[in-house]
Amino acid sequence: DAGITQSPRYKITETGRQVTLMCHQTWSHSYMFWYRQDLGHGLRLIYYSAAADITDKGEVPDGYVVSRSKTENFPLTLESATRSQTSVYFCASSEGRGWYEQYFGPGTRLTVT
Amino acid sequence: TQLLEQSPQFLSIQEGENLTVYCNSSSVFSSLQWYRQEPGEGPVLLVTVVTGGEVKKLKRLTFQFGDARKDSSLHITAAQPGDTGLYLCAGGGGGTSYGKLTFGQGTILTVHP
């Protein structure tokens, strides 16, 4: 049971390049989330999705794009990476019912040079 | 905007000591969750409390939900170095969009042998 996986785990890219972070879950959870974690800011929600083809902005969506064509996948794309997007990115999923419990992936550490 | 304030932000103690972490809000939540995050990994769900006044125990960890469902505490008895990590509280429901959680800023706990 793989649960929720993210790839790549580490990525270094240059300013201005497009980069996509992948997230895959095997639980068939309806909700999926993307967070970034920075020192002093805790976890900040970038985008979330309630189901395939349904996405919505979170607290810090600027500079990011998401899609969700299949329930199990929720890729996050940085269209033109900036240094301020250097961060650790976490994907999470939730059944979307009950008590809102979320299950997190191992994270992707992204460095933009 | 709902906020969850955690205190203290940092906690450095010796093995065997007891400690309490607090999570406070002016908002009412349907559920309150506690997560632990170790370096290089994603947050892992420890417990969910849903009833005002509820107390749950997980070995040496005791979690309590306030009577008014606006606050929670995490108490660790006889802390061990393996308890070291970032502890996050998160509230569900209570005005946030369905499925989303409001996270506290976290408490970084270091337990010295």
C-alpha cells in the first residue's frame, strides 16, 4: 500500500523555468491539497481539489497552476519559477468526509536558483 | 479568517521532563487534529478530537479538546529524544471551506538525552 507519494523528492531549477511536482495517492481520496512550508510561515495552502476536475485556490496560489484529470493524481506546476518559490512542498489527501483528516506525502524540496 | 495560535513556538527540554503545548483560537472547530513532523518528512496524524472536553491518550501523549471546541492541548509525560519534532495542530470545520484545515504555526520540540 503506497499511500501518497511525491516526485521528485529534490529539485533544483533556474529562475524562469517551468517545473511540475507530482503527487499520487492510492486511497481514492476525493480531496487533495498542495501546501508549501517555509520557516516562520508554517504550512500554507496553495491549491486544493474536491474531486477530479474541481480545483480551487488556497491562501497563496499566485505563480502556481494545478490540474486534476484523475482522482489519484494532482500535479502542481510552477509556470515560471522564482526564487521566492524555493520551499518544501507537501501534497496531502483526505476522504473529504468525517473529520477532515489529511494524510501527507513525504514532500518535495525545491530550490530555485 | 480563522487562526490557530500555538504556544510555545520552541521548546527545548531534557529527557524525562513533562511538557504541554497549547493550541488556541477564537473560532469554534468541528474537529481538532494533532500532527507530528520529523525532519525531511511530511506531517503524520497523531489524533483527532471532536467532542468538547474530550481527552485522548496515545501512550505518553495526552490530547484534550476544550469544552467550547476553540482550543486544545497536547501533554507529553516523561519526554524522550524520540519525541523530538514539529508538532502541528489543525482545526476542521467551523467556517473553513468544507474539507480544508486551518493549521497552527507549529511547536518545535527538542528533547535532549
